[in-house]
Amino acid sequence: MRLFWAVLAALAIAIVPGMARAWNVGSGVTPACHERFMGEAYSDSVLDFVPPQFSAPDGEVWRRLSSHLLRTFPIDYEKINAEQRFLLVSLMTGVRAPDTDGHSITNLENLHLLHGDPSPQGQYLHSLRGPDDDYDAGCAAAVAGTRQAILDLVALGQTYVGSDAPIIKVPIFLDFYGRIDIQVHAPAFYMGQAAHALQDTFSHTLRDKHDDYRSIVQVLNYIDAIGSDMQESRDGPAHSNAMDNCDREDMAVLAAYAVLATEELLFAARAQYSGQDPDAVLKVLDKWVTLKPGCNLENDFCNNPEMRELARSNPTRPYLEEIFGCSSARTGGAGTLAILFLLLFTGLRWRWGRRIF
Ligand SMILES: [Zn+2]
């Protein structure tokens, strides 16, 4: 009956906007944006990507996963060695980790805990405003916090470079297998997490069309949007479910830039880890994660009405509104239906226990 619960929860996620946050994580019903960006970035660079000095470990799990990934992405299996395959698995595990922390995408309770982490640092890992990041100063704080989060993750990865034990075990959730531990290359794993935050700067901020979307003009807000006291002029625009969907035509340019920035981050981190350029990652951040100050609701985010409308086309709303449909005629019915499904079957499960489910 596990499959039944997976399908039910996936259904709920699919029709309750706002429960999933960050570029969509692959679940069978949503496009796997982070994984796709990482796969494309790695596909483009893998043959140039000389692995650091280490030997890929023994073990079946990562090898099977790498075979699966290599079937998904256009990389010639024969042309890359075991270390390069191991790096791909490590990067992919890392880029997925901030949204799942090794749990199933269908584990609603865990998803809520991860996504509703009220600490500013918890939000910066997804390039979002912290709860007290208000007005223009808060927008600047969120950009600075996101930059620092990326630098910290790269630095954490660097502590394993050249160490005796660059390979660590982390939890991962695999469909049909459940939660298992998998070996990863620590520097690549943390690089993957840093890439997640960088990729989220393309879905969780409004960017300036006047400089080809290089500058950020506004940072979105998730933690206040799910609460009851959201004020756009103070808290910034609400997190947008529309912008999390990398399959949308109007997100194609930003999605392509997310891949490019990921590729640049991979090379920069390698240059930094090898001692070639200690500021390599900082340069990538200066290119992609900089704020154009003073852009707010009053000046239409420095004359970017298209970005504003895109974000507003499907904003994250308070959980209670989603459940009872107070103000969202478009989504409230579906949200209510999903919650009723969950309550009904949770009740049935409690009553009948494991004999039935
Ligand atoms: Zn995220």
C-alpha cells in the first residue's frame, strides 16, 4: 500500500500550490528542474571536467544510480571514467538535498518542516527573504545572505579537498527503494547544494530585463507568504509557483541561464578547490547574484512589469487560505479537495492500521 500513499501524496502536492518550494523537484508528477539543470550543466562540461585525485569507492548503489542518470542525460557512458560517474551522482544528490534532505517528495510533513524553516539562513539556501527581511534593506539582506550561503557551502566542500576521507555517506530517497544511505564525494555534494541555491536565484527573484536578466531587482518571500500577515510593500512579492516551473515557455530564458550559471559554478569551484583562483566562485556570484538597489513596488521593480505579472500569476498563499479557499477561487477548490483526501485517508489509516494500508 506504500504505492497508494505515494500516489495520494503526489496528488496532493500536485494540486496544492505552495507546498512545494524551489524549482520543482522531480516526483513523477512534477518536472525535475534542479536535476535537469545539473544534468545539462554536467553533460556540457564532463569531458573537460578532470576529476580531482581520488578513487571512486566500491559499492553498488551509486553505480546503479549513475547508470540510471547516464541513461537520462546525453553523456556517452563509454567516454567517462568511474570517478566522473561518481562525481555526477554526488552533484545530483547535493542539488536535490535542500528540498528533500533525503526524504521522499511525498513526505508532506517533512517537506513542510524543510520549507517552513523560519531561520533566515534556511530561506537563503533557497534564495528567499528571511522573515525579518523587510523593505529595500531586507531585499539587500536576502541577496547578501544567499551569496554567503553559496560561499559557505563551497568552503565546506573545500575542507574535504585533499583530506584522507573525501567520501561521506548521506541519506537519499529513491523511488521504490525508500530512504537509503549513499556514498558521495563531499566537495561535489556541497557544490551541488551551492548550485541549488544559485539555481533558485532564477526562480525566486525578479530579474532586470534591461540588462539581460543579470541583475536581481527583487527577492521573493515564502515564509511570510504562507503566514497570515503578508504585505507586499514590506515583505516583497510572494514566492511564485509559476516561476518554479522550468517547463513553462515564459521561464525558458531564466532556465537556460540557470544551467549556464550552474556550469560556471562547477568550473569556478574546481578552480577554487585546486588553488588556481581563490575568488573564482565570488566572480560567478558577481555576475549572477547582484542586486540592482532601489527597485520596488513603487517603481514597478525598475520597470519590469512582465516579471511582476509572471510572479503574480500563481503566487504562494497562506496555508489556511489554500485549505479553506477563502480568497483563491482558482486554487481553493483543488486545495480543499486535496486536504480532505489527506484527512479522510489519514483517518482511515489510523482506524484500520497497517492491516489494510
Ligand atoms: Zn530551493
